[in-house]
Amino acid sequence: MSEQLTNSRPTVHGIWKTYQIKIIITMGLLSIERALGIIVPFVLGVAINDLIASELRGIWYLVVLELSRLAIGTGRRLYDTRVYARIYTDIADRTARNTETPMSRRAARLGLARELVDFFEWELPELLAAFIGMIGAFGMLIYMLPTVGGLSIIVGSAIGIVFIISRKRMFSLNKVLNNELERQVTMLESGREFARNRHLRRLAKWRIHLSDLEATNFAIAELFLGSLIIGSVIITVRAGLSVGEIFAVITYLISLAESLLVLPWTYQQSIRAQEIGGRIAGTQ
């Protein structure tokens, strides 16, 4: 195990501090890949207009862009697997060797450690990709049609406020759920049917509460986004844009909606990762 991890707590901040360079590399590759993806609708719009004018310039731009995304995306995924496998091995080894923690809790925390590393490997990239996609869509919409760009920023800000308001509730629900998960081994060892049924009912209860909160955030976000898309389509069609420009604006709106709808889940996972990290490090 690396000496750095020995001197750092396996919290979200501690993992970032220990493996900062490697995580920056993988996040940097993801950022480039996502930034190229942001350009795709614009280049598609150019290609459509060029094809209408019997030209192939836009198609060649699109070919180069897609091949670049393919090369960077494949390289990033190959690198990610190796980085996060090492991180999990280090955290799991430290957790297993912590003899000050009862065996039942150590067993549960090995599973939680897998969730923590999965956050860095899967949820954090999704969160970053959604954020980059959102900022990119805002920028392109403002560039192509300022009215729609301004409306999209207002809607995005409103959805962000909803997430901020729900943060405390999300953290509290994750904490009680993880408390119950840490009792699992002890409950199984007891062999008592009543204890087992009570434990399973509690797990179901807290997971349902978390799912309900996520669904509520999703519904509010979807309501805002549906209104944005309907209003923006009307504005775009009446703005006198070319076919390619209309296509690009609508595509950016859809991309923005997809990015914003990813946030309720990834935001909840980031809060869960913070709670798990503090628990494994002994601060929760």
C-alpha cells in the first residue's frame, strides 16, 4: 500500500489528495472528450447546410471530430480501469487492517469502500460530463440565440437551487441507511428472525425515502425543462434561422436537458460518497 494513503484519510478529499495527479489525468481526458461532444451539434448543423449547398466540407469536419472523440474516449476508459482498481485495493486493505473497528463494521465498510471508489470511477465522471455539457450548451445557445440562452440559464439556476435545498436531507438519509448496513453482519450472526425482519424493513424504508427524494427532484427538474424546451422551440422557429441552425439549437436544448436530468442522481451519489468517506475514515 502506498505511503501517501497511509497518511491520508480515505475520505473523498483524502482520496483526491492522494491520487490527485492520476484523477486529474482521467478527468482531463473526460473533459476533452466531452468538450468535443459539445461541438458535434454545431458541426452537424454546418454539415447539413453544406449538404443542402452540395458541399462536403462539413462532413469532413464531422469525420475528424468523431475519430478524435473515439481515440480519446477509448484511451480514457483503458486508463480509468487501472487507476481505480489500485485505489480500491489500497482503501480496502486499509479498512481490513483497522483492528480498532469491530469485524462486522469492517465487513460492511469493505462494501461501502467499493461504493466510494465507484463514485470516483463512474458517478464523478458523469457529474463532470453533465456539468461540462450544461456549461457548453449554455454557451452555444447564448452564441446562437441569446434569448433562448438566457432562458436556459434561468431554468438551470432554478434547478440548482432545488438541489441545494435538498442536500441536508440527502446526507441525513444516507447516514441512517449506512448505519443500518453496518449492523448487517451482527444481525445475521444473531440468527433471530425478528432482528432480521426489522433490519430488512429499515433498509427498505431508508432506500424508499432516498428514492422518493430523488424522484421529487427529478419531477421538478423535468417540469422546468419541459417548459424551457416548449418555449424555446417556439422562439427558435420564429427567429428565421437556417435549417442547420434550428437543428443545432434544438439539439443543444436536448443536450442541456439530458445534462440537467443527470444531476439529481449524480448529486445524490456525491453526497453519499462524502458520508461513506467520513465513515470509513472514522469521522462519521
